[in-house]
Amino acid sequence: QRAPYDEKPEPGDLIEIFRGSYQHWAVYIGDGFVVHLAPPSEVPDAGSSSVMSVITEKALVKKDGLWDVVGTDEWKISNSLDKKYEPHSPGVIVREARMLVGQVLPYCVVRRNCEHFVNELRYGKAESRQVGPLAAFRSARFASSSFLLSSRFFLDSSALLRPK
């Protein structure tokens, strides 16, 4: 579903995309394109690779078409921190975003996610409203469970490689 209104994003606007249990974020750079921090879970057909996002702790800065990123999910323009912080000019936001495309950056669902990324571009502040105390607890619990599962798999599979 498209945005619930006819508003068109302007360069520098933040786009919030509702993925069900979380929101993905991008910054609009004009001509139908966005720049976003894409952990493995945001790669098309990634399936349950959100586990990989936690394990790899890396994400790629990508430039994609707005509709390619949104897909069939609901979305909205969300410059909600404009009342709290002075946004950079659209030219600065777009220039900085374009310069980062192709770079691999640290990724942490709690401290350095796609919302932190776009807020840093727009306001110079890496902030995430979706990561509160409960979300941080859930993320830490998920990360530790994922680590234990992946460690167990690694240990089990490495036993197969040992000479007898």
C-alpha cells in the first residue's frame, strides 16, 4: 500500500516504512530515490536473515528507488524530530547521503540502526525512537539467542571437520 495521503517527499525528508514488527528508515534524495542503511535483513528475499544482521554487525549504505524499498508496505514522511533539532539543509543532507552510498558501516539493532543513520544525516544526531528500554532488552535477548544458536551450529559443524 502506498502512503495514506497524497504528500510527495522532498529531498532531505525521512521516510518511515512499516515492516510489521519494526520500521525501516530511509532519506529521500530526489527523483524517486532514497538512501538507506541496509542490513542483510533488508536485502530482497533475505527471509530470516535478521539473525545475520545481529551476527555480522555490518550494513551497506544503498541508493534505491523509493518504491523498491517500500514494496507493498505502508510508509510516511516522518521528520518528527524537527521540533527537537534543527535539520540540516536539504542540499547538505542529500550530498552527505550520496557520499555514503556503497560504504559498509557498523550496524547494531540497538545502537546503530537505519533510524540512527537517517537521523544523523538530517539532524547530526544518531537517535532512534523505536529503540526504548523494552526494545533494547528484546534486542539483547534476541542477539544472545541468535549468538548461541549460531555458536552451537558452528561448534557442531566444526566437529565434522576434525580429523579422527
